[in-house]
Amino acid sequence: ETPKPSISSSNLNPREAMEAVRLTCDPETEDASYQWWMNGQSLMTHRLQLSETNTLSLCVTKYTAGPYECEIRNSVSASRSDPTLNLPKLPMPYITINNLNRENKDVLAFTCEPSENYYIWWLNGQSLPVSPVKRPIENRILILPSVTRNETGPYQCERDRYGGIRSPVTLNVLYGPDLRISSTYRSGENLDLSCFADSNPPAQYSWTINGKFQLSGQKLFIPQITTKHRGLYACSVRNSATGEESSTSTVRVS
């Protein structure tokens, strides 16, 4: 009668996609054959190396997590081991960012951890091409050399071939204020100046005439202008994150 076998492993804590594991079915018995099982199924797969003796070699992936059993069989009887060796799952990847970001000023680096993997990067649900984004060969660091507002969005990293995608990390690019002043006026009619800045976070506006504060807001309206309204009109826009800019418009009334 065949003895009840047991399984031993060459590595009890293998790293996924990095290390091989050799399983041994004990005891080694003369005039016996060995059969391996995973998840209750007889093993016949290219991921595993089946030997004619009592060993089994495999490269650790999520597809080879087990549990495993071995069976010893001879001409009289067969005996199978208890299920064993559930290979540990890798933790989900996570992203770190080197700094907060101002448009066209900061170099931004995303890093996907842990380091023992090759990664695919995603933005807005689309995989990122190699160009124009610069990336080291291991692909775990994503570098944006000059951040623009077009690169705002949720970023994710995923272990290539072996799955495990990180929950999105949203990049909030700070930009502006980018000023545009428009003026429409005629002598004797209404002066209507507006100021708009593309800005994140939203900007605050104020108006001065010849250096004197007039009001807060995006619009400056003066009814029935005359020559006394000539001067230098300035819109000041403040972005609490990036600083302050001003735009001026010279009003000539004839």
C-alpha cells in the first residue's frame, strides 16, 4: 500500500513573476508514479514543468496560486496528499507623486510600487504610449517633463501580464491666470470692459483706473462715457495657487 504523501516547497514566500518554486512530493517511493493536481484538476500545462520523479517546478503567477496535491500510485494502490501550498497574492500596486504641479513649471514623476514588476500606465482609461512621455526602462516611473493642463486626469498603473490595477490617482494641474481683456465702447455711449482668465483654481478679479481701485469682479461698466473717462484701465487677476497677473487697456475717448 502506498504511504500518504506530503508536499514540501523550495520557497514558501515566492514573489510573483520573479521566482520559480520547486515542489516535492514525499516520500520518494520505488516502483511508483507521481501525479500532481491544482485546484482539483490534473496538471497538464505549459506553465509547469512535470518531472518523471516526485518534483514539480513552476513560475509563480496568479494563475498558479494553488492549492496543490500530489498522488503516489503503484500497481496495487494510490494515495493523495492533503491540499497545500496556497501561494501568497501580491499587494495591489500604489502610486506616489513627487510634488504638486504648476503648468509648464514643474517636472512631475509618478512612481508605481512595488519595484519588482514591469508596469503599464493608464490615463483616463487609455494606456499611455511610450512617446511623448519619458519613462525609464522598468516603466515603474512615469515622468511628465513639463506639466500642462491637458495632462489633468486620473492616472493608474497596472502590473504587466499579471494584473492588479491601482485605483486612480487624479492629477490636478494648477494653471493661470491667462488674461484676456475685451473692450467695446464709443464716445457718448456705454463703456463695457470684461476680463477673463483661464485659471485653476478659479481666479479673483479686481479693476483699477489710473492706479485707483474701482471694484471687484470680471466686468467694469460705465454708462455714457466722456473724455474724463480717458485713462489706463487695469484688470488684476489673482490665483491663490500660482500668483497674480494684470492686464491693461488704454481707453481713449474722442
